[in-house]
Amino acid sequence: MSRTLVIKLTAGADEPERANQALTVAATAVASGAQVSLWLTGEAVWFAVPGRAEAFELPHAAPLADLLAAVLAGGQLTACTQCVKRRDLTEADLLPGTRIAGAPAFTEEILTDDVQAIVY
């Protein structure tokens, strides 16, 4: 049985190395066969808006759009309910397959057996 990795990203383009690291770990875990749940909170929710990840650049790093695509293809991408609302975004504004959920869903995920949670 594969363990689940829950990653919460709290940094956006304002902290490019931290943001890229979280997405790199998420995409690598998906490629390794792990169940991955990536949560975007704060400024990171902007990465779930089409075109935003493509505008992100970090030298010597995989393109953020490719990393997000890998997570969407093999894992779950979630944008924080409050964070989305504070930015006047709706589900229609986000990449297809992105869900909007809040603290109760996050808490349920991280308290499940055989889950590893990481916050960036």
C-alpha cells in the first residue's frame, strides 16, 4: 500500500525557491507512485489560475506549469477556500481539476493513517 503525501504550499511567486521546491517534491512523489495531495494557500493559489504558472521563472528549475500538470494528472490539487475568496476567484477561474476546500478537508487528510504532511 502506498503512503499519501500531503503538501501545503503557503508561498507564491514572491518566494520562488520555496514555491518551486514544493511543486518539485509533489511532482516527483506523483512520478514515484505516491498518492499526492497538493494544497495551495495564500499567494500560492494564483498558481492554480491558468497562465500564472507559465509566467513563473526560476533559473535551473523545472517549469512550474509542467510540475502542476504532473500533479493534476496523478494527484489532487486543492486551493484554499478562504484564500480563493480573498482574491475574488471562483472554481471557474482555476485550472480544470482543481478543487476548492478548507481547513476541515485539510485536517481530515493529514489525520488519516499512513499520511505524511509537509508545509512549505
